Amino acid sequence: MRRPLVPSFVPCLLVFGLPACGAPKGSQPAESAKTAAPAAAAAEPANEPGPKAPSAQPAAAAKDPKVAQTAEVGKPAPAFELVDLDGKTHRLADHAGKIVVLEWFNPECPFIKYAHTKGPLSDLAKRLAGDDLVFLAINSGAPGKQGHGVEVNRKAVEAFGIDHPVLLDPDGTVGHAYGARKTPHMFVVDAKGTLVYAGALDNAPMGEVDGEGPHVVYVEQAVAALRAGKAVPTPTTPPYGCSVKYGS
């Protein structure tokens, strides 16, 4: 007596509308919203493409006690501790009660070279100088990357006539904490330690005003507002320049 044919598959139980057992190869459901790749970042200005924007909570910042949190305009600026070209330690906390201007720096980036020779950075630190303000440059370039190295930066300091400290961040911890993506990428911290500006140096990459209107040096504008006791008129702008040469 012939046995009845047995189906080659066994129906799966449905749980919340999805199969509870394995589906055939190639038919798995798409990733959930929590694990799917993030949407593409907004297009950057027409210059050297930057790296993928850091996540809201960089792992390096979360683990490193030198960095308090991720930068956000209107919130306390991330604390940091870095050494300069002479090995001297600089802490953001050392400058409490003063305005602090931060410039992300790469001496071999064409945008930096222009800004420090023909552009606003050639004399911006001197124009803004005062007992109430500190200007610091930070190089987050990793070993082996463009612009890395004490001697490379020493030569640039001399060539550009830089009088303020250049701090080294070779592992990129502080750069990621601030979300620095370009050189130059500028940040202004007020006397209370609040980040009040983040973005471009000005609206004229390589000396060409972007769009219509007058040339605006956003950093100078922000500092002037703080000194006048007013709110910063333009707290964020898209940065331009070379990508920060992170190691990862």
C-alpha cells in the first residue's frame, strides 16, 4: 500500500505577522530601523570631500576621561587636555571666564595655507586679541597623515607667523568629540564654557564669497556679539576646507 505524499515543507507559525522559523536563503526581512544604515549626510560645500560625519556619541569621547561630552551649540563645550608643540599641557578648563576660539588645523591643507597667508586667519588672532580671549589651533591629524608631526607644524607656525598654541590630537579624540570635519573648522566657546558657534571661518572659501552679500568672518562676528553682550547672530554654518585627517 503506497504511503501518501508528505509535503516538502512544514508551515511556520506566525509571530507578529513574521515567520517564527527560518525563511529560505535570500528571503530574510530587511533590517529594522535600529540597525539599518543611516541616511546619507547632507551635501557639503564644493571643496575637498570630508569624512563620514561622526556619530552623536563617539566611542572615543565616551571612553576618554579627557573629553566630557559631544559638542552641541548651546551646551557646555567638551572639556579637553592636549599638549602643544613644546609639550606644554593645555586644558579648556584653564581658560574659564574667557572666550575661547578653536581652529581645527592642518598646515598642509590648501584652505589652511590660504587662510593663514591671504585670508582672515593671517591676522584674526591678533585682531581678536585681548585679556578676555584665548585662541587655540588643534591638529587632529593621525600619524602618517597629511600635516601630522611636530616639526611639520613648527615650520608652519613660523611660516604663517602664528603666535597662539598649536595643540596635538593625534588619536582624534578631541576632534571627534567636537565633530570637527574640516580644516579650518571653527568653534567659539563663551566665558561660561558654552559652545556658541560652530562652522566655517567665513563665507569666502579661498577668498571667493559664497553667494551674494558682503564678506562675513563668522568667528569675528561671534566674538563681537559676545563682547557686546548679545546673542551670536549666526551660531552654526557648514564648514568648508580639507577633511580632517583622522586615523579612523
